[in-house]
Amino acid sequence: MCFRNSSEAAAPSGHHPHDGATGSPTLEYNFAHQLPELTAPYEPATPLPGARILVLNEPLAAELGLNADWLGSPAGVQFLLGRGTDSEARPVAQFYTGHQFGSFNPQMGDGRAVLLGERRTPDTKKLLDLHVKGAGTTAYSRPGSDGKAPLTAALREFLLSEFMHAVGVPTARSLAVLTTGEQVRRHRTEPAAAIVRVATSHLRVGTFQAARMRDPENASGLLRRVADMAIQRHFPELADLSAPERYLELYRHVAAPQARLIAQWMRLGFVHGVMNTDNTAIGGFTLDYGPAAFLDRFDPQAVFSSIDAHGRYAFGNQPAIGGWNLARLAEAMLPLLTPAPGMDSAEANRSAVAAAQDVLDEYSAIYRHALDAEFADALGLDAQQPSHQHVLSEFQVLAEEHQLDVAQVLRQLTDTDANPAGLGSQAWHDTWSANGALGDNRAALRDLSHWREQWSGAQPDRELMARINPVYYPRNAHVEEALAAALGGDYAPFEQLWDALRAPFTRRVVLERWEKPTPSPTGFRTVCGT
């Protein structure tokens, strides 16, 4: 990562292997060309002469074959904000609909986000979206919207998304945070910012819903084209299948990664906060960190988002909401799932619904299996071994019963001696109390001590645990501390926390403060800033 001022950017090297050293990087515009009905050209309402890059993810820029020095130049900054001078550029806002907190909204779309285009990586030739959020209003902006993002919201997404990437959770990534030179008013006034995301695509459940709404019977082929793009971008192995099998398999290929993704969330204590269908990525990765947060203590009812008044997206509801969103996807895809002509329409519809229901049933089974596998790996166990299954299930019971700080408990188990001798000693109790994992909860100490005897007897794989359980974790209190300091102009805490979170399995003495399990501030709530 690099903190930089665009006016101080070094001159690009003449032998730099990346394009963009002397002009805009090469992009493709597949979404804009193939799905014009779901786009609107981005026409910036105002120039942003005071904009500059604040945080640049240089390793990701290198992966994309982008010249970091050029990105930090005035021309590079304008390119990232959708204001480049390349006559071939075609930045667009994407249209989608979706269910927001359970209610369908037919008028959505990128109100403050822009798809700059797709970038093909030089090494793997993989196609990735470049997408900026907070650059200004679009054709889909709500009345009164300014199209901006607060600085702290952009910095929060940068930290959380890159931590998720570091621990192996599929996610949209963060290339850069820019300040635009403006101020924005939300619950307080702060600098306006934009975040540049990188993702395998921005196809969502809401994209399919929009296509179905605009072309209910697939008469124009819009729904089919959306599905075919999803296959092209994410599941090319399905391209040679015939319809409707191709689209049923697409649905199955979307559902399974969602189940595994949410299982990873649940093991990490991640609370997404706004699991609307427009935030459910077809590619099976985490999208939109606006109100996201992490648990301090295991609590299925935990809600951090200030706009989730009824707890729809509470931590424990996430698996069921994932299935609910997939059911909405099935509804949108129904014309593609219907068997070939010749079957009675009512019978064909029943057949398609039954096929989709089978996939939803598979989703539930895949999720349960994935969750067991996640916790088994974290505990160094084998979920398939009967002797390990009781140890695994008992840990999950204890986590909920005693509201354990699961992240800290798992790391403490990773770090402490697995020898069962002396497990009930006062010294062992004192160690666990001191590290903050259990506080002064004597019942939890007693029960976990008994459980640990069984766990140690299962001979856990400590090397596996060390690869799974991070030393550093994006504690809400730590994130808020870093953001508050950045808002005041001090970026040292942010940079330190980022150093910890981008390599979260490697303990470093200089980062010791970010390892402590500091509880969230009283009444902690998040807002949908990005």
C-alpha cells in the first residue's frame, strides 16, 4: 500500500512494463456493449480538479498491470474517477433492481457508482471489472443525491475487503481511495471520497431481476444475454451445454459458492449488514461493505447496521437470507429454466420450479457441510471423522451459550500448548482471562476447559490452525480508532492497522496493540456509507 499525493507522484519510468505509463490503460467494455439496456453512459456533472489518490493498493495495481506512478498523476486520478480523456472510454452506470429489506424496488441502479470498464490482467488474462463508487451522480441517482461517499466509509471498505482477501474469503477488492477535494454531509461533515473496486464482475441477483422486469418473457433475449454473460465471466465450463440445462446449471453454480461464502462469514463473525438482492454477487463473493462489521462476541442476534431496524440481516439470519435471495434469483430466471416447447405451459412451469427447489435444497446442505468444514479447519479437526464431530458441535454450542469471542478463542487455542496436562490449572484459567477471550466468565472457563481436554485428545492439526486463524482481526473498536485518526489528518493508525490486516497470520511485535481484543464502543452502529 502507498499513501501519496498526486502532485508529488514520481515521473513514470520509460521502461515500465505496464501500459498507462504515457496514457490511459487499455480497458474492455463488454457489459456496456452486450447489455446496453442495463446501462447509462456516465456523464460527470462536475470536474474534480482537487482530487488525489490517498491510498493506493500497489500490489493489486501490479497484478492488474497498472502503472502506480501514472495512477497517482493528475491524468491517472481523473481516469479512476471516470473523467479520463480517452475518446474510446465508455464508463457506464449499471441498472439493476432488487429486494431491499424484503421489499422489491424497481428503480435502483448505480446511483453513485460507475463501471469504468473491464481490465484483462497481463499474466493470467483474467477479465476484472474496474468500478468506482463516490465519483458523483449518475442517471440512476435518487433525487437529492450528491453521488459522493464519506472518507471514513471508503477507508472502512478498503480495510475490510482487503482483510477478507487476505484470509481467503472471496471478495471485491480495493484498488484505491481518492479524496475528491469536496466535503460531504451525512451524520457529520467530512471529506468526500471515492473507492475504486476490482471484481470478477458486478453481475448481481438484481441484474437478473432487472432483466426479467424489462423483458418478462425473454422476448428480446435480454435475460438470456445476462445469463450468458454470467457464464462467460464466471462459469465458462457451462457454455457448451444446451438450454435449459445450461441455465439450471448456472443457477446451481451460483448457489453453491453462496453457501460456502456465507459459511466463511459465519466462522469469521462477519456481519454484512445489507444483504439485499442487489448486493448478492453472481460470482459468489462479498460485495458492498457499507454497514459491515465483525462480532466481538458470538451472538446470532447481532445487528450493527443503523438502517436494519428489525434485524432482518442479523448475524444468525445470514444463511437463511442467502437462500431467500437465491429464491428471488430463481424467480427471475424462470423463463430460462422452463423445458423446451411442446410441454404444457403449466406443467413446464411446475417442472422449472421443482428443479430450482432442488437447487435450494442443495444450498442448505452445502451450507451445513461448509460450516462444519470451516470450524473443523479452524480447530484443526477433520469434520468427516466421527470422533471429531462431537468436539466440533460442542464448540459451536459453547460459542453461543457463553457468547465467546470466537476469533480470540480460536487464536488462543492455536497459540497455546495442546498438551492436556494441567488443563484445569489456575494458571491456564488466568491466561485465558488475561487475554480477554473469556474475561471473568468462570462458567465459560470451566466448560471450555472440559471441552479442551476432548479437543486435545483429538490431536488437532496446529499448522492448519495457524493458517486459518488470524492473529489480527478487524475489531470494530480498532477500525473506528483508525478512521477517527484519519479523519483528523493522522493516518499512522490506519497504516498500522492495514499492515496488520493485509498479513493477518504473521505476528509482529510492532503491531501488538492491534492484536488486543478491544470491545466495540458502547452502542456501536454502522452506516451505509459506500
